[in-house]
Amino acid sequence: MISKDILLEAEAVLKEYKRGEQLFKEGDTPRYYYQVYSGEIKMNNHNDDGKEYIQGIFDSGKSFGEPPLFADFKYPANAEAITDARIWLLPKDKFLKVLEKNPLIHHKFTSTLALRLYYKAMMVSEISTQEPEHRILRILDYFKKNNQNTTTASSLYKIELTRQQLADLTGLRVETVIRAVKKLEQKGELLIKDRKIYR
Amino acid sequence: MISKDILLEAEAVLKEYKRGEQLFKEGDTPRYYYQVYSGEIKMNNHNDDGKEYIQGIFDSGKSFGEPPLFADFKYPANAEAITDARIWLLPKDKFLKVLEKNPLIHHKFTSTLALRLYYKAMMVSEISTQEPEHRILRILDYFKKNNQNTTTASSLYKIELTRQQLADLTGLRVETVIRAVKKLEQKGELLIKDRKIYR
DNA sequence: TTCAGTTTATGACCTTGATCATAAAGAAAA
DNA sequence: TTTTCTTTATGATCAAGGTCATAAACTGAA
């Protein structure tokens, strides 16, 4: 995340996207650094018959799509607005200059990449070896740990994801997620209130 | 990858490991930067009933296990010697100092992380949405692209992986890989000579 | 307050890749 | 040059999760 003043100084612009609009697609050449000002963005892939895999969901303050700026490759996934959103766009060369001038910011990005790698290593291992309930608990715990408002000291965390999103994040089908979530509720591993999942 | 003279200057030591020996395991606190001098190392996870997932295989010149040094988390996977190996070990703090003093090296690592993220994004999407033959071709092409000796201009690349390793990299079973590989040979997508796969 | 769209829910059936068993070919070690 | 271990191979069976169909609950816009 780059602070507003540095973004402005580097001449970043705030662009609006409508719900469902695509920011870039798999295979595109990366030209900008993207940082969410408001709204939610997802990065995803589709296989030939349309099945979706969600690589990540990014909200206020989060950046996305930087990796190819560091290593010079095409986008491996699409970016799409989940809700109406406003996004900071900073051209690639200006972004790299900001990093050069600010070693601390550079270090922050390296650390962000490391954390994303952790998430992906976890997910790919879960998806390739674990069964539905295990996968779901894992991702719920991950979201809880990383999005838990530290002020909200409640031990119960509300999952702000639909069953479909949960499915597309874990490589499962909606029906499977629905059934697994119910099973997990019976086992006391989570709570369902007003159709929302709490963990 | 850090050059030999910088490694020596930072007082890195060369440690020997026997085939099958473990360098560190999931959950351990990271203390060193690791770089392969000779031999091969794999990073992997096991689920409760022993099924393995291989996160990556690293040979001469490659480093591994750095992400947790940048963002301060425990190892998400084990590291194990596939063959007898000699590995450079550099204590975490000395490694970070090397990066501070050498922005170019720091940038190189950021770029390495970005590339690994690309690999993982590709694999997790493949594993969660694509069928066996597709997954296998994808990883074969990835290895071909990234390990192809540029001098060996031959368009045929020899895969130096067993069917079992291919299975553990793609979340499949050996039998499935064997059958899929044969199917792919029939379709002319690859070649089998002396049990080795060429693509 | 009706209507369209989204999300959750549930049952029946099916398909793919896992599992299990067994064996042969190669490679490595004794 | 046997013996042991690893790797590849192949058939039979099974089960988990996908697929399909249908519907109810909820949301939000007209």
C-alpha cells in the first residue's frame, strides 16, 4: 500500500469501475500499479467450460497485480470489480521509481509478495490433498486471522463471502460448499446466523 | 541467487545433506537463507493420511525458503533433500543486511518471488479447474520454458521428473499420471523414449 | 408490492479419478 | 550376477464430489 500523498506526487489517477467491469484480463501486458481506494476487486481465472477460480479478493487499501511489474510477465489472471469501485492507477515506470526512491516501500512490497506466496502455498496444498470440509475451515481461519478487526475483540468472525465465492476460492462447487458448511455447523466448527457464516 | 564471494563475505557456510534428509519442517521458525550449491531439494506438504504435495524443486544456484524471512512467518512446508546435496546457509540477519546493502540483489529477490507467485497462481488454478491431461501439459510446458538449456536449441525437452513427482506436483495419483501421459503420447502431445517424457 | 435477480437449499444420479492388487522392467546395491 | 528397490504399467472396483433439476428465501429495484 502506497500512501495518498506519494500516490498524488507520482501523479496517480483515481479511476471508477462499475460492478462486473473488467480492469484487465489474463494475457494482457501490465502497464499500471493498482491500489483499491473503495469497493472490491477480485482476480480470477476461468477454464474452458467456464468454471471460475478466484485468486484473491482485494478491498480498500490493498494493491493487486504488481507481481508482473517486478518480473516482466503477462497477467496470469483477470481482474474484475465485485462492487462499484474507485481504484488508483499508477503507470509502471512511475511505480518502479517510487520503489527505487523509497527502500522502505520496496521492502513492504517484498513482504506483501511473501505473504501472498504463503496464502497460495497453503491453498494449493489444501486443494490438492484435503477434503472439502478441511479446505473450507482453512480458508475461513485464514480470512479470520487476516481480516479480523483487532478492535472487534469478539472471538466470532463474520465471513463476508457468499457460498459461491467460497467455492470459487477453494476449487469446489456451490452445492458442495453448502453441504459442507452445514456439516461443519452440526459439528460445532462454525455458526450460521441469517445465512451468514461465523467462525 | 547470491554470488559466491558475497556469500563468503557474509560468512555463509556450506552444509551437507544426505538424500532423504530434512532441512526444516512445516511450522519451524526460519533462521537461515538457503541456496543450493549442488544436489536437489524439494519443498513439500503432507496431509493427514500421507499424501504429498510438492511445492517446488530447487537445484544448483536456486534459493528456497526465503519468503518467511521477508514477512516473518513460520515455514508453510518442509524442505527435504531429493539427492545428496550441499547447501549454503546464511543466517537471517546477515541475509537481510546483504539485501539492505545491495538494492540490486533485493530487487532480484522481489522478482524471484513474483515469478514463484506466477507459478503458484498457475498451478492452483490448474489444479482446481482443469483435468489431468491439461494439468500435466501445463506443468511440462512450464518446466520446459524455465529449464530449457538455451544452448540446447532442440525443440524437444527431456523431463527429469518421475511419474510420482509429476503426480505430487499436480495433485494427482501416479496411476492417473501414467495413464494420462500415455494418452498424451497417443495424441502426439509428447514423446516417451526409454520411459522418459519428452516435450 | 410486484417482479427480477441472487443466494441458499436439497434430492437423485453420474462420472472421474482414487484405490487396490498385482506384475514386469530397470536401476542400484550387495 | 543375484538381490533389492524403484519406477512404470494395467485392470477392476469404488466413492467422493460434480452435475442436474427444482425450489424457497431473501434482496433490491421498478
